Amino acid sequence: MEELTVGRLVGLAIKLYALMTPPAVLSAFISHMRGHTKREKYLVACKASLAIFIVGEVLLVFGSSLFGLFGFTLDAFRIGVGLLLFLTAISLMNDDDTAPPVQRGADISVVPLAIPLGMGPSAIGAVMVLGAQSTGAHDLLVDTFCLLLASIWMAALLCLADPVQRLIGRTGIAVMAKLTALLLSAIAAQVIFTGIQGFLRQ
């Protein structure tokens, strides 16, 4: 059992947060909720984050059995998930140079359609892998706590979507997307490397 440290908790929470791909979520939220009241935005943000936590917790608890439904070994599943994460990261790294200048109050969404489409399967698969490699109640409790932290931070980000938009603008969202892409690439490399190691041990 891995020793519980503050660094491990923070690192795991950051990984789970990155798997939610915040630039894609933030851009989609701003686009969808434009014109709504603050109360409506806060309510949707809290519901979305609660849904993320509930789905993530189910995947953590049943991760060890769910991946078997696909007929893959855990190592093969890891490699597939890692490749999906890489594809999502590559999409996040693409520049949107052809986009017109953003006017005040306009939609600042900068993420291509490929990112939300790739984000779901890759995040679901990665959390399933995380749950499958948990070795006991202690690991599951730590994973749950970190998922809760990541969900709360996501809710805060969505509730502050408009101030974040005014503060960092379209360029800031694009920079955040690239930073997230780097983190996703690191997670993908780790997942794929672990899967390849498992194959070599067989």
C-alpha cells in the first residue's frame, strides 16, 4: 500500500481534474449558459460537478469489474485509454489561428469538437483504470477524497466562469488548454507505460 502523503493527494487530485479537461468544460459552459442568470449558472455548475463526482465514484468502486465487460485485459485497456488521452491532448494543443477576433460579450469557446468527444471516453477509461488498480478500502477512500476535491474545484471554476472569461480572455483559455494538454500527455504516457510493462511481465 502506497504511503499517504499530501503530495500524493494533491497529485492525484490534479490528475483527476486534468481528466475533466477544464478548458473544454469551461468553454462549453460559457457557450451554453450565455444569457442565463447567475443563479441558473451556479445551479447548473453544481449539478454538473455533482454528476462528475457520482459517475467518477461509480467508476472507482466498480472499476475492477467494469473493464472486463469489454473483453480486454487491464493492461490492454490501459494502452487504449492512454492513446485516447494522447488524442485529446493533441486536439487541445492545436492552435485556432483562423478564429475571428472576439468582441465583448461574444462566445469565447476555443475548443474543437474533437476534444469533448475524446474527453468523455478517455476520462471514463482512466478513472476505471484507477479504480481497478486500487488495492483496498484505503486506496478507494483516498481516490474518493481526491475526486471530491477535483469536483469541488471544477464547480468553483464553472461558478466563476464569467469572471475567469473577463480575466484571462480567449488567449488565457487557449493557454490553459495547452497546459492541460501537457498534463494529459504525461498521464497518457504513464498509463501506456504501465500497460506495456504488464504485457512484458506475462
